[in-house]
Amino acid sequence: MAGHSKFKNIMHRKGAQDKKRSAMFSKLSREITVAAKMGMPDPDMNPRLRAAVNAAKAQSMPKDNIARAIDKASKGEGDNYEEVRYEGYGPGGVAIIVEALTDNRNRTATNIRTAFSKNGGNLGASGAVSHGFERLGLIEYPGKVGDEEKVLEAAIEAGAEDVESDMGDGDENPGSHQIWVAVESLHEVARELEKTLGEAEGVKLAWKPSMKTSVDADNAATLLKLIDVLEDDDDVQTVWGNYDIPDDVMETLG
């Protein structure tokens, strides 16, 4: 297991947490409602719903909002959303996977295609880039739960496959731990980790790149703009990429 590889710029980057709270809550509510509709409306009996509720709690989403989203599903109310995946290339040949929950495929596809074409990218066909990623479970913890050794030890005991830790450099960047597990054991490992590390910030299915593409200064700003535009779309839930932006390049971007 690789316990010391630094987690950089795969899903998040410095400053990415300044998203508007209302938009974030809307996406979290949508995931909760979809998860509750697909299974039991009880988080203890529905692993996907439990993960969605935990993610909402990690973002300080009010309990009333969470209860309302579950209630909608149990009453059969609300829009019927379907899961859609888009794949394409960003500036510098970076591979990007976009996961969306939508009630209008045409609207979402148009928005995603426009985002790619206006920001140095190209939307590809289904399967265009996903062969370069591995479908895994991802459990996320903030850096404050412990050092690399503690988290690595807990992850091995729980049955995880890999750990990537970035211990950060202070209050503004407190760091994080990403624990990768086989899809089928995601919720079992998450339950075991709770016993030693507490409740996770995120428990979800993820796309882990087999190889990363280093991005130079010429392409970094455009790539980050593309990711921002995609993440700001109401229908988009998650954006994954195989990009690695070196620290010196990030510093030049401010």
C-alpha cells in the first residue's frame, strides 16, 4: 500500500471550497433524494443514502434539509433524475469524466458540450477516457483525524487497498486523507473506519486515474476554468480528472 503519495489536484485544488452554499446544498439534496428513491428511505438500510447523508452533514447542511430530501423520495415526490456520465479531454490532453443527475438529458448534454468547447476541450463518446481510470470506492477524511501513519494503519486494518495523504500546511490548507477501496467493500470498510477515525467526510464511488497527466503553465488556467464551469452546472454532481498541476505552476496562478 502506498501511504505517502501526495494527493494533488485529482478532484480538488486550493480554493475549490469557495462554492456557493445554496448550489452545493441543491446538489446534495438531489443525491439524497435519488439514493432514497433507489432503495430504502432509511440510511441504516441503504448504503448509498447513508453516504449521501454523511456527505451533507460534512458540509453542515441543516438536518431539516436532509429530512425534507428523504421525505420527498419516500412520498414519490420531486423530479425523476437519471444518472448520466460524460467523458472528454481538457486542455493539454487531460482526461475528464463528468457525472451528472439530470431530469433533461438534452439540456445537460448541451451544457457539458458547450463547457468543453469554450474552454479548450472536446467532449468524447461514452468510454472515450474511462478506460484510463479504475472504478473504486473512496472514503475521505480531513487531515485533522490523524497523521499518515495512524490513518494508514486504520485503513489496512479495515481492509482498504490504498491511502493517499496530504497533510497540508496550516489552517487554510489542513490537508486530507483519501482511502481507496474495492467497490464491493466500500461501505463495509467505511463502517470499520468509523470505529477508529469517526465519521468520514465522504463515502462514494470514484474514478481513480491509472496515470496522471502533468499540466504546464500554458494549459493550467484554462483547465481550471473548464473544471469550474462544469462544477457550477446544476446537473453536474462530480468532475474527475487525471491531471496533476505541479506546485510551482499552482503558485503562479495564485
